[in-house]
Amino acid sequence: MNQPLRSPTVARRAPAARAETGFSLIEILIVVAIIGILGAIAFPMYQDNTRKARMTEVVVAASTCRTAVSEVYLATVVPPSGWNCSQFPASKYVKSVATAEGGVITVTATGFGDSSIDDKVITFTPYHDDTTPKNHATAGHLGKAVFKWECQSPASGGIPVKFLPANCRGV
């Protein structure tokens, strides 16, 4: 019988047990990269959602004027100067509330710390029916309730649509 030749001087050793020393450098780098990617995506989304929540206060600021304009149209009276909207609710995010011809309300935002929103406006237009804006000079508009309010951001000087509530985005 042939037996394999073995060197008498070479002894076999048992493999050394590897000590657990914690995370390897590559594992740590992968975790840091994942956290960085999540942060790069999540932080801007968080900022946008915060701005949207603050924008709700701007929309609510127009509610007092919407009520006043609706009452004027319903009461069949010639609208007073300012449509009874001269006093607007003070707010951290509302710079001014103004009412123009026909009862169109313009709210100017402030305090967002974002030049794309600060000093920009959003408008609320009262409608006589589904397609006709209210006008106190038009026959039949006084004495009738406001059918709906349309919230819009003007193309020039308006608040970016992505920060507006869904009912102001035409959704």
C-alpha cells in the first residue's frame, strides 16, 4: 500500500480562533453612506412639509375677510371701503390682508425665511356660479350667496404652488 509522504518536521496546526473586534471599517462606511443618503432625501422633504404647514396659517388668515365679503354680497348692500376687512388677524406668517374690487382677497406671506415665499401673495376670488367671479356691479350678484371661493397663486409674485394646500393647487 502506498501511503502519502509526509514531512516529519511539519506539524499541522489547528486554525487560530479569530477574535471578534467590532465592526470593520467597510461596515461603518456603508452605514454612514446610507444615513447620508437618507438625510439628503428626508431633510428637504421635512422642510417642504414644514412650509406647507405654516402656509395653512396664511390661508386661514383670509377666512375673516371671506366671511365679511360673503355677508356683504348676501346683504344686498353696496360694498363698503375695504369690504369690512381693514382689520386682519395678526400672525407670524401673514404680512397683510387686502381686499380689492369684487371682494378679491390678497394675503401676503412673511416670516418663512424663504425668499420664494416671503412677500409673495395668494388670492381668494368669490364666484357667483361655477365659472363667473362675483362683481357687485353686475346685476343679480348682490343678494346672492357666494357660490365658491377660488384660491390661487398669481403667476407673477405668487407663492410657489408646491407650498400651497391641495385646494389652492387646483387638485
